[in-house]
Amino acid sequence: MDKEKIREYKKKYYEANKEKDKERRNEYMKKYREANKEKINKYNKKYYEANEEKCREYTKKYREANKEKCREYAKKYREDNKERRNEQSKKYYEANKEKVREYIKKYYETNKEKINEQSKKYYEANKERRREYMKKYYEANKERRNEYAKKYREANKEKVREYMKKYYEANKK
């Protein structure tokens, strides 16, 4: 046989059996991955540690190029693992209450302006929804709200007096 004919034959064979070969390779790789999970994880970890910046750049570029796909995948993952994630976060919070509180405080202090700006935008966009929610909350927690108001009035007597004066003056008409 001619070299040309052999190449052509191989090409035709490859095209005809492309899908079967792909399936065989996928099956083989699945079995291999299942049998060697720890080995693969160690290798991946070593590779990532050695090429951390490169991996981050690659991931960043991929996410920018496939924003919608990544969003959909993340959304699906959150929905599929909602209960497990809630349990994990509850356990972590219970085990590390003080640590979490301090982290939240630090985050709020460093990003106070940003958070307040986001809150304003959200509240302005959802005024009616927020009013409805607050009404329901107040109705459900009347005693708690009254106790809080009582404590606040006792702790801030001067502020309350000034506010009441302003309020009555504004509503005399």
C-alpha cells in the first residue's frame, strides 16, 4: 500500500470511529479518576501551588469570557446544594461565633460607605416591598419592638425630647 492510501484509510477510520473512541476514552478516564482520586487531587494541588498566579489569570479570563455560563452554573450549584451549604454554615457559625462577628464588624468598618450606598440603592428600588415587609415584621414582633423602643427612649432621653419637639412643631398646623 501506498503511504498516501494508508493516511487516507486512517483518516476515514478516525472519522468513522471518532464518537466511539471518544466514549471509550471518557469511560476509561472516569474509571481512572475514580480509582485515583487522591493521587489526582495531590497532583492538582501541587500544580496550583506552583502556578497560582497563572491559574488565577486563566480562571479570571475564562469567567469573563463565559459570564452567563458561570452564573448559571453557580446558581444551579447553589440550588442543588442549598441544604448542605446551610448546614455547613450553621455548624461553622456555631463553632466560631466570635470570629464571624469580628469578621463582619471589620468588613463593615472597612466597607461602610460602599455598603450604605448599596443599601440606599436597594431601598429606593424596593420601597413598597420593604414597607410591606416591615409592617409584617412589626405586627409579628410588637412586644419585642416595644421593648426595644422603651430601652432606646431611656438611653437617649435628650434625643427623643428634641425629636418630639420637632415633630409637634411640624404637625401643629
